[in-house]
Amino acid sequence: MKKLFAVLLTLVMFMSFAVTTSAEDAAPEGFLLAAPSGAPALAVATLAAENPEGFRFVAADAIAAEFAGETADFVIAPINAGARLYKAGKSDYKLTAAVSWGNLYFASQKEGFQAEDMNGAKLVLFGENTINASVALYALESNGIVPASVEYLAGAANTQALLLSDGEAIVLTAEPALTAAMMKNERISGVAVNELFEKASGCSGFAQAGLFVRAETLENSEEAVKDYLEAIKEAADKCTDDPDAVAEAAVALEILPNVKVAKSALPNCAIRFVYAAEAREQIEQTANIDLSQFGGELPADDFYYEAN
């Protein structure tokens, strides 16, 4: 009887260990990730569709509050914003990876619109005093394109409306909004800022949005964080490897309006998961275009999380 009791006790202990191990293996599912409801969220769309309670999508202008609130384990946000807050001591979130490499386009209804048409022309941009505007103007200047004037509207929705209403306007817009506009008006075409940027810098895109991890989460669950990052990488890779699945997930999550727009826009959203250590050179190149957007200097070494 004692032997039987010992065997049963051993089995109970083993099962308890197995349950504990299983719970630890499932730890990444307990994380919360906050992201702006736009193109960068495509990097996690398939994961979010499977596990919606682990994701929170907010308006782009509310993403800075996610750093301050520290309720999310992970945040997708503009890299420069995360770097600026980190430098100012207003955030302890570290950059784990770059996930978005530029979805900006100059667009117009002008027939045969191309980059040269912006020489001596009036341009209407959004994002005054932001890294997006700085990169767009850098891309033009570096390619010898000098507009007659540059004006700004409050946001991308405003330049989008102008693009649709004014046949002569040349505006800065972004994907997936550009694809949606082209489906409404077949005269609209675009010039990718990334094409001009690559000619100027040799880099295929600028460091736009990144995935950040909260310091406390990293300290308490580093192994689980590593597993989670791998899962995010797999989801981001689907933007290239399985765009149909990403498009369907994005529509289900209301990130994009419909599958047709999603499938057409996805290749132009420049979603690529690159670990922070590997992306650092391009991040610094982007920062040097306008250091004021990064807090006045390049991000410090400890801003980057590098898995051991």
C-alpha cells in the first residue's frame, strides 16, 4: 500500500510539473501587445486574429500613451518616438526589432506622374516636423528634385482627400490609403519614397516602426520574450510568404477595409521583421537625417535589446 501511495504521489508530482511546464511554455500568449491600427499592425495581423485578447489596436496619435501607461508588454510604434521617450527618461521600453520600413508615397492624378514632375511644383505633405516628412524631403533633395513650395496639412487623411478632389495636386500619402484611392480613381498613381530613398542611401527603406518590449517584462520573462519575438517574426514573414492570410486577418481585425485593398496594398507596406541589433545601422542612418526627431542624438546602446 505504501508503495502504491508512493507511486501515486510521484505521478501527481510529475503531472504538476508537466502542467507548470506547459503553462510556462504558453507564457507568450499571456503577453499584451499594443499597436497603431494601420500598416505596422500588419506585422502581427495573423497572430492577433488567432489570439485577439492579446492585442490592442489604437489610433496612431494614442500610441505614445502606451509607453507612459506601461500596461502593454510590447508596443509597436515609430522608432524615433520610442527613442526620444527613452532618452528623455519617459519610457523604459527597449527596441527589439524594426518591423516597418516605409509606406510613404508621393501621388497625383497627373498623367504619367513621375518623380521629375515634382521639380518646381507645389507639394502638399502631412506630418510637419516628423521623421516621415524629413525622410520624404531628404529623398527628394538627394535626387536633385527641388519643389517650388512645400505646404502641410494636418494628417494623411487630409492629403488623401486633396489627392481625390484636385486633379493637379501632388501630395504625400501612405499605403494602404494610396491603394484605396487608386481603386476610386484610376488616374491616380504614386512614386514610392523608398525608391528615391534607396537611390540616395543604398538602403531598401528607412527605419519607420519598431517592436518595443517593456523592461519589467524582459526582466521577468526573458525566455518567453525570445519565444514571443520568434512568433512575431513568423507572423511578419507571412506578409511576404502568405499575403492572402495576412490580408484576411487584417480585414477581420478592421485594420484594412476589404480583402481587395489589403492584397493590393500589402506588398507596398514594407513589412519586414529585423532584429534590433541587425537593424541598428539603418536606424542610425535614418536618425542622422533629422536627429531632432530622435531626441537630438543617436539612440544609446542600451536602447537596443539583443537576445543572448
